[in-house]
Amino acid sequence: MKTVFHLVQSDEQGRKTTLTIADNLTEDDTVEMEAIAVVAQADGAEPVTAGGTGSEQVESLLEKGVSVKVCSNTMELKELDESDLVDGVETVSSGAAELTRLQADDYAYVRP
């Protein structure tokens, strides 16, 4: 099974909840996960920035093998460079396109 989480919330608690649910999935022994991804865009990009609120959760997910991606359109809008990101976060052409690609590749879509 493969799952992608859409990290787009503007409120800190909503972002934390999404990242916590992704983390919980890495720990769930009742399901065999082939891959877990998080796609951040809009205000959901805050945790993928180095030192951003929630960046520790993102670092932990990366250490567990979760793929974390951020929308390049969001980066441009927020005037972020790749050097502003948590190490290991990948940039993608657009959040919507990446979510579409992953769902076409049989990822289940979750947006808490």
C-alpha cells in the first residue's frame, strides 16, 4: 500500500495533526506500507522549512523513510530557496501535479 498526505493547512494544529497521522502510519504494524509521502503546499509549507514550526516532525518522518515534497510554486510565492528547506525535502513542479501523479501511481490520498 502507498499513501500520500496533503499538507496544506494554514493553522499550526492542522499541520501538526497531518504530520502526526503520517507518523502514526509508519508505526502501524497492521498494514504493510510500500511508501508514504507528504506533499506540502501553500501555508502547509511552514513545517518543511528549516527551523519552521513543525520542522522537527518533518525531520523525524524523513528519518523513517517518508518522502516529503514541497510545491515549487509555493516556494516562489513565499520567496523560499532550497537552502531554506529541511535537508531531504524534495521540490516538485507543483503540489497539484505531484498529488495527481502519486494518485495515478495508486497512492491513497489523505487530507486530514
